[in-house]
Amino acid sequence: MIYTVTCNPSLDYVMELPQLKVGVVNRAAATEIYPGGKGVNVSIVLQNLGLANTVLGFAGGFAGRELEQRLQNFGCRPEFIHIPGETRINVKLRAETMTDINASGPAIPAKAVQQLFTRLDSLTGADTLVLAGAIPPSLPDDFYQQVMQRLSARGVRFVVDATRNLLRDTLAYHPFLIKPNEQELGELFDCELHSVPQVIRCAKKLQEFGARNVLVSIGEHGAVLVAEDGVVLSSAPPKGTAVNAVGAGDSMNAGFLYGFEQNRNFTEAFRWGLAAGSASAYQPWLAHRSDMEALLTHFSFSPVTAF
């Protein structure tokens, strides 16, 4: 079973505006409400691919109940720890440019953290745990490390999608997969990356630090995979018009896990990851299986290159 943990999930209130004017009343042409949070996105895309999973994390109040209901409507299985306070509601304004207004979210009490730990104690070596997103201020900076240390002896397979020290500090626990984007990878080494070979060199460094597989999204240039079996793959994305950046990286994670679950083949995992990430970028929101399959069908992965 795949489990995702989102410590600070949200409802995302998306408003489409002809244009955004400051200081006056703006009227939306259309609105949508979506479940939000990196682990939540991974769970939804996995479900869209037909891969059952469990959504873990913390949720509270009216917004938390609505989040759970919407996830259930998507076929997901939320098992949030219920907390006092209100799950955050983020506002996404789509006008000439995209403007995000993200709330801070509720404080998470120590009792709720212990409840999550107890729930995670049931995981075994047959399970994959996705730790995705930032840690809210009410949790300790080493929260992901605590989780991984607690479960490492059980053989749980970890996927970590985080930034800077939050990611770096998990490498000692040998995560199965990490997925920084190009900018985040550069931040880890205090440099700017301008080419695929540079990305590959930095990804291999992260393997030396403990990561087993490093998947790097590089925007319009596609992605790079440095796999634990020695394979290194790079490919441009399938052709399409990007309309949405939210959840594309999370979709890539989900697609990779789905592809790997099929036959334990890293090339297939990479193909599905790139197709899923691209498909979500080309949609107003997270892609469905048919969107990904269409890209796989009509796109030749001949640009994939071994280094």
C-alpha cells in the first residue's frame, strides 16, 4: 500500500478573472474548489491511475471535513488525524498571471503528532510512504527525520518531496525516491544549474549522500532520472501547452510510483512520471489516466538518453 502524508493540507479556492485590478472590486468569471497539498495531489493522481492509497496528515474544522469529503468523492481514502482549528483555505487567482495567497494553517498539537506516529507504526516493508511538502511551524524541523527513523527498521520505502535542509536531512535514511526540481536542486548546492549534465552531476551527489533514486523535474526541458541501478535517463517532455504549474511535480511523483509498481522497471517509471507531470501541466488541474495515456501514445520517448 502507498501512504501519503501532508502535514498542512488545504482547500484551494481557484478564481478565474479576466484581469486583476488592485484596490477595486474584481468579479470572477469562474470558480473551483480543489483539495490541496503536495501529498494530497500525489494521492489523487495515484487514484486517477487506479492505484489504491491512503491519505494521512492533519485536518480540522469545516474546511477539514470538506477536504475529506472531496477526497472521498475522488475515490481516495483519507485517514486524517483530526485537530482543533481550521484547515487552511488558499486562494489562487488566475488572471494575466497566477497569484497565490496561501494561509498558514492551524497549529498541530503534540497529541495529534503521537496519533499519527501510532498510525504509521502499522506500516511494513510492503508499504511506501510519501512525505511531501513543507513542515508547518508547530511541528519540529526534524519531523520527517523522526518519521523515517521510527520506520526505517521496518523496511518501509520512503519518497521525499521537500526542499533545502528538510530534504537534505532525510538522505541518511536512504529514501527510495527524492524529487527536487532544477531550482531546488541548485539550492542544495548553492549554485545555479544551466544544463542537463550539471543536473546529473548534482543528482549523483545526492545519491552519494544517501538517496537511492533522484528524479529532477526541469520544466520545459522535461526531467532527469538518476536511478540506483546505474541507469541515467533524460528526456524532453511530450509536446503541449502549459496552463497550470500546480501539482505537476506531485503528478510526476505519482506517475513514477505507478510505473515502478507495474514491473519494477526504472525506464517505465520515468516514462509514466514524465507523462503524468506533463499531463497535469497541460490541464487546468490534476490529470486523469486518459490524459497521461494520450501523451504516452502520441509521444516517442526517443530523446531519452543514457549517460
